[in-house]
Amino acid sequence: MATKSRTRRKSRARGGRHSERGVGGRLARPSRQELREIAAKRRLRQNLYVYGGGAILVAIVALVIFVNIRNAAPVGDEESWPSQGNTHIQQGSASPIEYNTTPPTSGPHYPGLAPWDIYSEPIRYEQVVHNMEDGGVIVYYQCEDGCPELREQLAEVVRPYVDSGRHVLMMPNDPNWTGFGSQSAHKDMGSRIALTAWQRLDKFEELDEGRIRGFIERYEGIDHHVR
């Protein structure tokens, strides 16, 4: 009797397993409802991939458009001037042509660069024009008394750029400076502050830190050598 009872229990256990796996020991096929749910989930994942990727692409395009619009917008009252070329002239000589802006924004220049720094003495235009061709921004100040307070304020704005190796140079513009020659090497720039980059000029009277930083961030580091 005990043997038959154990046999019946084993049979019931095997039968239970058979009912889970289906006929012949195979897993039962999912119902139509389950198949529809699986297909719906698959479509949902595909839609998330498609629409999510599309949203990312739209965001990237919008960012590119925004950056281009921002870069095209002028900083302050800056002016754009035609290039006067990038001819190299002998070190120490005067430009063979008159620059079309004061301070200059392009034209003949010396082969070497002035080190990126803050200067208390003037540098010849012919020197720093090359700095602009190499992606530099020049910050000028001009006052009859040397404007020590303005100079220090400008230096506070410029110094972080110089210390971090950015292509920025600051110096006084002095119409009375001869540049180690017999003729004046600078001209009156008609304002207390001037910012120059290659073919770009912005002049103003009062310190405007945002205007200076905006000009530097926009034009510093752009190489203008003709390839």
C-alpha cells in the first residue's frame, strides 16, 4: 500500500510539471493577449529611441544656430574693417602704407610677436599687428595723464587672460611717442579705450568690463594667417 501511495504522489508531481510545460514537456506558448502586450512594449521602446534621438538632434541643431547668431551679433559699437594684408616688413621699420584704422586692425607688420602681457610703455603698431594676425586681442588706453586708475582697472580685467596663456595684450596708446625714431609712432585714437582684433575695432570712453570680456571671448584665438 505504501508503495502504491508513493507511486501516485510521484505521478501527481509529474503531472503538475507537465501542466506547466505543456504537452510533451515543452513550454506553453504565450497567448494572443501576451503576444500583443509584448509587441506593444517593443513598439514603445522603438518609439522612445526614435523620438528621443530626434529630440537630441533638434537640441543640437538649436544650439548650433544659437551659437552662430550670438557670434554674428556685434559686441558694443565695434566696427569691421577691410584687411590691408599681412605683409612682413623689416623689424624696426615703419609701415609702407597708412593703416586704415587707429589703432590698426591689419596690414604690414614685423615678423615677430610681442609677448602676451600687460605693458606700461607703448609698443609699435607694426609689432602688435602680427599679434592680432595670430589671434590676439589688443587692449589700448589713452589719457594725457596716463590714467593710472583706468590702467589698473583694465589690468584687473586683462590679467586673468594673460596669466592663463590667452592671446591678449594691453598697452598705452601715446600720440607723442616716437617709437625710438624721429616721427610719432602712434596716432590719437580719439577715445580713452580701444579694443582691436584682426579687422575689428571697438572704442569707448568709460570702463565696461562686460564689453571688454565679450570682445576678447569672441575674437581671441582665431588665426588669420592666409593658408
